[in-house]
Amino acid sequence: MEITSAEFVISNTDVRKCPAGNLPEYAFIGRSNVGKSSLINMLTGRKGLAMTSATPGKTMLINHFLVNKNWYIVDLPGYGYAKRGFKGQEQIRNIIESYILQRPQMTCLFVLIDSRLEPQPIDLQFIEWLGENGIPFSIVFTKADKLKSGRLGANVEAYLRKLKEQWEELPPYFVTSSENRLGRKELLDYIESINKE
Ligand code: GDP
């Protein structure tokens, strides 16, 4: 799919204030600093669209970006940022959970996983929670350029093995880099294929 336009629409902390209408939404989530903003900018080809930040865990908002005038990218707050403190983390959890559970427009949730790390309990727990709630999701491995290909393949395999302990069937997954645009076409084609259904 070609991206012909991508524009910021609204940020908020309340799912009831998200845009009206029935356009499909593709939401992106992951631990703070996983590379979510960079990925959104890479996908849309708009460098400053999502706010990347050297300060992890800065954004606590649900951000809507309208793409090609007919679907949304939704940038959800990053989870698991300890410096926020317990109360801050609870707040973020409520925002994330209310969006995911109360937004029928959400067509697929992309869960971002740093390809350099071994499977992290916080991500596995989150994925389990998605399963319990019947949420459609895919996995996006980020920062692939930071690893040699052998290591990258081994890490992805290890992750999939871990998921197989939880799931009979693996979710779709993508290996990406915002640095060299790896996985861009695959992700956009996947979104296009769901949009056409
Ligand atoms: P967010 O907190 O999940 O939105 O993460 P950011 O997109 O702000 O990225 C966090 C840090 O990782 C920044 O320093 C980015 O430059 C870096 N980063 C993000 N994606 C990539 C990538 O694909 N490759 C490399 N080498 N660095 C990345």
C-alpha cells in the first residue's frame, strides 16, 4: 500500500473522546522505548508525526493519526516504565485497557517487541491478557538493524518458541527496523489486506 497522506487528529486519555465514525484502527503498543514512535514515523514516511523521545515513557496519551483518509494508526501509551511509580503505571494501564476493550474500531493491535531482548515477562503477560480477552493482535519485532542476522533469527525463533507454550497457533509477526525500513511493505500490505476484508 502507498501512503498518500498521514495527519495527526487528536490526543486524549479518554476512549470516549476518540474520533467518531467507523474507520478501522490499527493500534501500536509496547514497552517504553521499544521503538514505537520511530516505527509509526517509518510506516507513514513522516519523520515528526509521532513524538519520538530520548525520555522513555513520556507519552501517556492515545494518539490518532488518519492515514490515506480512510484508516487510523493509533499510538497507545508505552507500558512498564518503572519510573512513573505505581500510581502512574495504574493510570496508564487503565487508559490502555479501556481503549483495547472498548474500541470496536480497533481492527488489529500490533504488539512491539525489542528483537534484541530475550522474552520479557511483562510482554508475555500482556499477550496472555490479550488472548484471555479475545483481542486480535500481531507481533512486531523492532530494531532488527541492531543485530547480526544470525542473532536476529535466533532471538525471533526463541520468542516464537515461548509463544508456542501459550498458544496453539502463532499470531502473524513482522521483523522491522525503522533505521532501514525493513518490514515496512509487509506491515502495510498486511493492513491493506485486512482493510479489504
Ligand atoms: P518509543 O518510546 O517506543 O516511542 O521509542 P522511540 O521510537 O522513541 O525509540 C526509542 C529509541 O530507540 C530512540 O533512541 C530511537 O532512535 C531508537 N530506535 C527506534 N527504532 C529503532 C530502529 O529500528 N533501529 C535503531 N537502530 N534504533 C531505533
